Amino acid sequence: MDVLELARLQFATTTILHFVFVPISMGLSLLIAIMETMYVVTKKELYKKMAKFWGHFLLINFAVGVVTGILQEFQFGMNWSNFSRFVGDVFGTPLAIEALLAFFLESTFIGLWVFGWDRLSKGVHLTCMWLVSIGTMLSAFWILTANSFMQRPVGYSIVDGRAELTDIWAMITNEQVLWEFPHTVSAAFATGAFLVAGISAWKLLRRKDVPFFKTSFTLSIAVASISSIAIASFGHGQAQFLVETQPMKMAASEGLWETSEDPAPWTIVAGIDPDKQENTFELKIPYLLSYLSYNKFSGAVPGMKELQAEYEATYGPGNYIPPVRTTFWSFRIMVGCGSLMILLALYGLYLSVRKKLEQAHPVYMNMMLGAIALPFVANTAGWIMTEVGRQPWTVFGLLRTKDSVSASVSAHQVLFSLASFTTLYLILLGILAFLFVREARKSPYDHYKPDVTIHDPYPYEGGDHHAAE
């Protein structure tokens, strides 16, 4: 493998592994803020117990994962120096704001939240967790603002062969980020919600601390239902936007070599042959692709061959068709996981509303434990589809990937850093998994000190544990 392939593999590997930690922080911080809000409003100790117990998971994730994002920026200078030179003036603003404002907000107020339980008023303490949650979302916004420039460059001018920022407002109101941000944040909320719901289902299945985990499941499954539907809604809008701005990506995600018929059918599965630029077999649903693309059951969708000719006329000779198999199947994995998340969440919400949760079939409860992985798989598949489908560009229409890699870095150097960083990330993920499992096995009443200033007729309800000791 040459330097370009290794650099791409390294960036993909570290980004995918880093993005295991990010949505957990975003999703859990929102849930914990909601739990503590319920505690302040209702004065029920149960919600304080929930905020503290699930807060342990947030703190573990923050402590283990905080260093993983640093390597992302290191890679720009190490493996992608030409890319850094080209976009440095543009990327400097959002990345600096993310580090100095958003991450500072997260790290400062999570510290105040941890050490302020007995030192701050309830309202101020609650505000700290909401600021942590807002900080995670602001961090995501500025990172996605930079990424959206790569997808759809706006607010810049080319000076001496480099992109220079001329309009920050155009950059932060880029329609790409206005679709990408809510889609990504909804996925993060679902990640945290399915984590809490899955652990709660596992505890309920074993009849451990039933009142506590029944309430945790009900709250998290409600957030999971709303966020899963939001993912699909924003994803649909983003796909329609990409039909206009990056039609090649959407054609590749559909395995559409020739311009479709009108109305266009949606391909469920297909055998992709990129060498012959054809599909060996296809299973389709009539009319659906037209609706997904235009919100109506009519309209043709341009194919990759037609778009290739248009791109050659616009950008010059070259192959502008991305890796079709990867784009096609990653899109379907994302959609499949998202659909399953909606079904599982809505069924869980139905059980909770009808107060049938304790009678839920063990198969469903075990499925919810396994469903913890669904958002992570969907997040990864969606990111792969987004980034691979943009190839051969790092900055669409301006800078190709092959021209972005560092010229002075050897394949052996990249291979060494790839192996080193991947090993480090896997060790951190192993530590995270070990600590999460250890924490999940505990009772929420372990090490818990009740708030004696609030009268709660059932402060220690939990069945088989004696927190009063």
C-alpha cells in the first residue's frame, strides 16, 4: 500500500474509533440533564440517584476518550500537510472556537458538576450539566462546520493557491451543516439513550433494582424514540439536499450507473460490478427513489455515467466515480440499523406507556441489550458513506485526495503511526468497555448518599439492596 492509501486508512480508523466516545458524551449529558431536571422539579430522590448513577458512565467516557480527538488534528499536519496548507485559513476559525469555547465549556462545567453536589445550589448544579450538554453540541457544530466546508465549500476565495476565509457567516449558515448537524446530534442522542435503555433492560431482565431501572428505561426509551425518528427525518432532508449538491455521491449510494427511469425505483440490494460499471442483479421498490429524492412519486435521478461526463467537462479528465460498493452498502447498513432502532424504541415506548414493561418478553429485553451497538454501527456506516462517497475529493470541486497527502512522509512512517494509534485506541476502547461493564454490574445504591433535606417516603426503594447502610 502506498502513502495515500495508508494515510486514508489511518484517518478512517482513528476517526471511527474516536467517534465511539463522542456520541456517548453528547447523548448521556442530555439524558443526565433531563434526569436532574426531573429531580429539581419533582423533588424525588429517585431522579437524583439516576443522575448520579448514569453520570458515572459519562465521567468514565469523558476521562478515557478526552485524548482521542487530539490525534485527529495531529494527522492533518503529519499525513495531510498539503490539505492543511490549502484549508488552514478556513479551518482555523471553527477548530479554534471548538477548542477554546465549546470544549472549555464542557470540561469546566463537568468539573463543577462532579464536585458541586454538596457545594452548589440545586439550580446552579443543574445549570452546570445543561451547560455540559450544550458544550458537547457546540463542539459538534463547529467540527461539522469545518467538515461541511469539505462537502460544500462556501465563504472563501482562492489566494496564491490556498483557500482563505472571506465570510464566516456563510460558513456557519452553510446549508450542508444545517442538515448535517441535527442529523448527527440526533444520532448522538439515540446513542446515549440506547446505552441507558440497554443496560436498564439487562437489569430488569434479572430483576435488579426494578423501580430504578424501570424509570431509567422509560425515560431513555422516550428519548430513543424521538431521536430515532429525528434521525430519519433529518437524514431524508439531507439526502434530498445531496441530490442537488453532490449527485455523484447519491448515485453511488444507489448503485445507479445509468440515469434512472421516471419514476425512479429504489434499489434494496444489488450486485455491484464496478469494473464493468453495471449491476449483476437488483431488487427494487417502484417509485420510492423519486419520492426519497424529490418528495413526489415522479422524477428521474441522474446516473454515475452521465455525471462522470459532466464532471470531466467541469473539472477536467479523471475518474470521479467513488468506491461504489462501499458507498452503496454503507448507506444500507445505516438505513437498516436506523429502521431497527425506530421499531425497537417505539415498541419499548408502547410497553412503558401501557405499563407492561415488567411483562416484556425476554427476547425483546435481550434484543435491547444487543441494540446498544446499533447506533454505533449506524454512525460508522453513515460517516463512511459521507466521506467515501465524496471521493476523489477532500474539498469537493477544489482539492483532490491524491493532492492532499504529505509529500515528505514515507509509507513506513505512516504504517508505524497507523499501527501505534490503532493499538492505543483499541486499548482505550477496551478500558472503556471494562469500566462500563463493571459499573453496570453495580447497584445504583452503592456509594449513594441521600439528600436528607428532602422528604421522600420511599428513598431506598430498590428491592434487594440496603442503601441506608
